[in-house]
Amino acid sequence: MRQILFAGVIGMFLTVIGTPLLIKLLARKGYGQFIRDDGPRGHAGKKGTPTMGGISFILATLIAYAATKAITGESPSMSGLLVLFLMAGMGLVGYLDDYIKIVKRRSLGLRAKAKMAGQLIVGIAFAVLALQFSDSRGLTPASTKLSFVTDFGWSIGPVLFVVWALFMILAMSNGVNLTDGLDGLATGAAVMVFGAYTFIGVWQFQESCVNAQTLTNPNACFEVRDPLDLAVVASALMGACFGFLWWNTSPAKIFMGDTGSLALGGALAGLAICSRTEFLMALLGGLFVLITMSVVIQVGSFKLTGRRVFRMAPLQHHFELKGWSEVLVVVRFWIIQGMCVIVGLGLFYAGWAADK
């Protein structure tokens, strides 16, 4: 359990002290945020704020994980390494998108096809590798079965699994990207979900089928390859995002950019897939799902009826245009996200208890 504490503390420490250095570097190079012309008027003052801040917590997470392993003498697991690979790979796609925005001096970066191609390459590589590297029990980092609290139903096969994994990765990365519209909103929400996955990883480790002989009910155990190491990764991410929030909260001194939002979405999807909690992620990350659905509803309604349901999508901007202050929107949306995490963890525990 020391690993979890070390990873979280080191991750937070690195972003708290490292993000100001990144802010100075980005400001010196003129890597500032462009603001949509059709966005809320109050956002005009954010123009020029350093972006690509996701570099800060991506590097902090990787360093925190490596440092934790060096301090404790524990070996990295394939599950942990694959989640970190997915995070870094999606972050690289986001970095290219952000960089082009800055160099081309426009609010849109990579062309849609190029951005999608980058996400597909990273996602397919993760999904294929996640079905390899079986341990002594024959468990691989991912399973070809669908999952809620644990695996259920029949195997969907490797091909459909890759398609399903890609859907999850694209949905979560774009969901976090859409949520990242107000200072600290996506960062604070992500901290809560990573905290939940830290708890889930610890619980799965304690109730692992590896320890079936010592459990009161072996039928209620978890068949997850590396639950404790997934908790270490989640803790490192939670700490890194928590430290980044110090600088990203209103008024933000730096934005995470697509570099950060795609990386966080990838990490969330990776944790859900490797911990066998795929459908549970829709609840644990409820705010990201809600905001994504607001965009789907807005676009669908306009195309079908010519009318808009919201004053502006994503949903957070609708409430801004209704007169809510940015801080009010962020705090209330954090409360919604907190409620989603509480309900999600409650269902996770209830699902485990029901098997007992």
C-alpha cells in the first residue's frame, strides 16, 4: 500500500512545483490559447493563457510511477504500463493538435481525419496488446468479456473487443475534451474518478481470486490481472491532477489543452478496461457522459428540427449564457460528478456484496 501513497504524493508534488515552470516556458514561447469567436463573451479575457498544460501531469504521472517502483523495489505490471502507454499516446495526439493550433494561429488544430487516425492507432495498439501478456493464471490485462463490476456474459472475441475498446477510448477522451471548457472543471472531475479507481484497485487486490483460500467467500473474488498496480497508476494520476488543479482553477494560469484532455480520457478508459469495470465507467465518469450527451442532443435536434435544445453546447456554456458565473457552474458540476462517483462506488460494493 506504500506504493499508492508514494505515487499520489510524488505526482502532486511534481505538478505543484513543476507547472509554474511550464507556464513560464509556454508564455516565453507564446504558446497561448485561442478562444472561439462564438463562445461566451466572458471567455475573451482568457485569450493568450498558456495551453498544453497536460504535459505537466502526464510527465508527473510517469515520473511518479517510475519513482514509486524504484523506491519500493516493486516491478511494473503490464496492466499499469499499458494504461500509461494509452495515456501518453493519446496525450501525444493532443499535443500535435495543440501545437498546430498555436503555429497556424487558429482555434482548430489537426484535421479531423488526422486526429482520428492518431487516436485509432494508439487505441488499436492498446487493445491488441491488452489481450497479450497472460500471467501464471492465464489472465491478460484486458478481457474479451464485457464487464460492469466484474466480467459477465459470453466472450465477444478479440475483433469485437478491439472495436469496443476503441469506442470506450474515443468516447472518454472526447468526453473529457468537451468538459474542458471552464477553469478547473475537467481537472477536478478527473481527480474524483481517479480517486474512485484507486479505491477500486485496492479493493480488488484485497478480494483477489489469488487469495481465494483465505477469503470467506471465494465466489466473490475478482479476476483482475494487476489490481494493485492499477491503483498505483490511478493514485499517481489523482495526485498529478490535484496538483495541476492549483494552477488550473479559476482564474486559470494554464489550460490542459487537448494534450491533457485526450490523455485523461485515455487513462480513464484504460483503467476501466483493465479493472473490468467498463460499464461502471459510464456512471463513475457521469459528468463527462452528461456533457457529451448534451452535444449529441444539440446537434441531433438542430439537424432534425432546426431548433436548439440548449443556448449553447457543451452543457456548461448553456448555464453560463443563463447568467451563472463560471465558478458557480464549475462547483455545481463538481457536485454532480461527486454524486456520480458515490453512486458508482456504491454499486461497485453492492455488486461485490451480492455475490457473497
